[in-house]
Amino acid sequence: MKITAVHSHVLQYDLPEELDYSQQYYAKRTAHLVEVRTDEGIIGWGECFGPGNIALANRSIVAQVMQPMIVGE
């Protein structure tokens, strides 16, 4: 079995009120899901940690750094 593709899915939702805690404020709820596909049709899902705009940066890291490293493995 070999990995054939890696796809990022960044999901965002505008919150009706800002969410805050001791370190930051958020106007959006964000999740970054990573989909991994294989040549045998198996699909795996994982989550890449990173709230807010960090999820957008992580999407680039997955596409430009991680995907080239693992496709074909």
C-alpha cells in the first residue's frame, strides 16, 4: 500500500460572539482536517492543530512540505 494523495480541508465558522481565553481572542472557530489516500482505496483522516490563521499556514505546510515527503511511501 502506498500513499497517493494528501488533501487539507480548513473549516471555518464565524462565531456569534468572540471566544476568548488568557492568551487570545477568536472571532472564528477553525479546524484543519487532513485526508490521506492510498492506492488501495483506503482513506485516513487526521486533524492538524492550529487555531485561527495558524490553520491556514498549516495548510501550506502540509501541501508544500509534508505531501512531497510522504506521497509514494
